Amino acid sequence: MRSIFSITFLFGILIILNSCDNIQTYEAVSESALYPGGDATTDDFSVNAFGHAAPNISDDKQMQFVTGNAFFKRNWVTAPSSTADLDGLGALFNAKSCSSCHFLDGKGEPGFEKGQSSALLFRLSIPSETNTTKAEPTYGNQFNHLAILGVKEEGEVKIEYEEINREFPDGETYTLRKPIYSFTNLNYGKMQQDVMVSPRVAPHIIGLGLLEAIDEKDILALADPEDKNKDGISGRPNYVNNVVSKNLELGRFGWKANEPNVKQQVAAAFQGDMGLSSSLFMDENETTIQAKFIDAETGGQPEISDDILDRVTLYSQVLAVPKRRNTDNKNIIKGEQLFSEIGCSACHNPSFVTAEHKDIPAFNNQSIYPYTDLLLHDMGKGLADNRPDGNATRMEWKTPPLWGIGLVKTVNGHTTLMHDGRARNVEEAILWHGGEAENSKNQFKALSKNERVNLIAFVNSL
């Protein structure tokens, strides 16, 4: 009698286990994946989660980090001033400091409900016979909505959203918002009629030095521009000009992978966003047409010293990556498996092992989990900005890293995503995918409600 009861009891337990979505088939997250930045990982999940130096860097770099942080947050001022090292702002600009765009080293949002945000900028260009980026003649490569005293700003940008109503196959409805931009109150004349506009929201800037340390061959191994394996994914590299070496190099940074290294990215932001020259970019950011109307003193030639540029670069390179969260949650484990099954990891490549970083030895040979391939992908007409950038076509974007994405709300108080902040959360970001990601998006839509929730919970655990 006891043996019959025992067999019946055990059989019942097996039925219960098998009815729980087969949870025993889902493997827990590996130990190394808990630390997405390798030894450069932080366990702070607070509002300061993105603001820590990698704990494994040397003491001298820790000191450079502290001073770099001060320059990153400092407001630059109009020249001339008593603080000669910190003057030269503008005359035209988008922000007065790096942290104006990357508040708490985090991600910006469009912010048009409160007026144009410094964290959203607009790249401008006109068609070129060589299909390269050519500046709009009157307003240059970037629209500047701010100016110093006595100088007219370039104008204003108005944003409106078109609501797009759709539904999942299971009948649940959702709404996407499509931004529509218009430039008003232009102070230097009309833009060229065929101007091409690309909105760009400031990303969070953790782990940049680790991305710099990935061996180029490991990135190129993921490229398949001709889709030889017939999986529909055709990632390809963007090769861009290194202004120091004068060579074409693999682009890794920016929404279209249009900068080859962190230092050039920082110097370009100083010039384009704040109107500050450096040894990498000596020109002011005003056009020949604008220069006729602008009479402003510079803060020297260059306005950013090499020492300050190097410290801000180092600061940007060594910001630590937060540790993964809730990895023992069965729903997150299921979500991770679904992320792979529907093809998200084909572009958001989970991991790399870094090679050597010439300036930061602590970043050598680190197992990291950024969830990017740093390659360009055709994302479809819905996300196209119709503006080429280097080798990047009008519909291509670099796969953005996903590490830290679940902490943006904690740090920056919002959940907006994509290059222009149109997506209000992870679900909307997925639903905007097209082009090479069309199949994965459709598979996501076909999932059950619980499966969609689990996949999104996984992304937010990163």
C-alpha cells in the first residue's frame, strides 16, 4: 500500500513540475554573465549606477577619473573669462557641459514637453555625388538651438508625434509614436530644400573603453554583408576617418558607428555640441555664412587643452558597467532563452573577450557582455533617417549595447529608447524594428503575453 502511494505521489509531483512551463529545462545565468563588465563591473544599482570608475583601474587613473569627472560636469563659459581653461563656449552650441546631455552619465530623452532638450541633437547634411556626408551650407553639420549673449541662435525645432495604433496576433493593442520634426524661427536664412536631418539622443556611456578593447577581427567575424548564411542578418562595419592617423578605421561609437575611438568621439562632441575647438578639431562650428554675422572671441587655439581632453576621454572610457540583476528569477531566465530563440542575439551579440587596450591594461582579456556587435544593420524604412554617414546608408544603424538599459529609469527617470527617443519602453523599441530585424519582431509579436513580458524582463535585467 505504501509503495503504491509513493509511486502515485511521485508521479503527481512530476506532473506538477512539467506543468510549470518546464522550468527545469531553463539553465541559470552563467557566473561570468553576472559581471557584464568583467573586472570593470560595479554592484551599485542606485541613481549613481553609471557614475563609478571601473574598480580594477590603477590608482593614477583613478585620480585622472576624478579630475575628468570635474571637467565632464563643469559648465563652459563665454570667452574671455577669468577661468581661461574653461572659456570659449559657442558662439553656437547645444549644451554647456558634457553632463547636460549625459546627465549622471546616463541616457538623454527628447524632452520637448519642456522645450528642446540638450540631449537631443540634429545632424544635417545635403546629398553628395559621392554619397558621403556634406554639410548643409547655412547651418553646417549640426543644428544649434543655443547661442552666447549677443549672437542669434540658429533657430528652434518643433516636434509632433503621430500615434500609430496596432495590435498583437492575440488581440492586445499597442500604440507607437512617430516623431515629425520642423525647424522654425531660422535666424540665418532658409535651409537647403533637400536637407537631410538625423535626430540623435545622447546614450548612456558606460563601458566605452571595454568596447574599444574588443579586437577588430572579433567584430568583423560577426559581419555578413552578403548574408551568406541566409539568416536575413547582414551586419557590416562602418569605416571612418581617424583624424590623427589619417587612416580609415573601424567605427565603434555613435549611433551610426561614425567615430573610431572614444577620444575622437569626445573631441567631436566638444566641437559640435559646445563649439569648443581641440587639437583634433581646430575649426569653430559655425559656417562661412554664419561667420559674417558672428563676432565673438575664442578661448584660444585650441580652446580645449590636450590635458583636459585626455582627462575627459579617460573618464568616459573607464565608467564601470552595473552588475546584472534578478538573474535567479525563472521568468528572466525564460526571457533570455526567448531572446536567443527569436533571433535578437544575432545583432545584440551577448559577449566578447577583449584583446589589449593600449592605454588601459586593466581592460585586457576581460569577458564582457555588452549585447552588441558594433556593426551596421538595415533597420527598415520606419527607422530610416535618409542620411548617409560614412559607409552607413540611410536606413542603417549600429546595434546599440544593451548593458545597463534596465537602470536608465532609476538613473535618468525615463525609459525612452532608440536613436531619437521615440520608443517609450523596451516593448515599443522592439516593435519599431524592421529591415533585418523584421523577422525577429514578428516572432516577438507572435509570442504569448507572458512570453513577451518575460523577454522584456530579461532585457531590463541587463
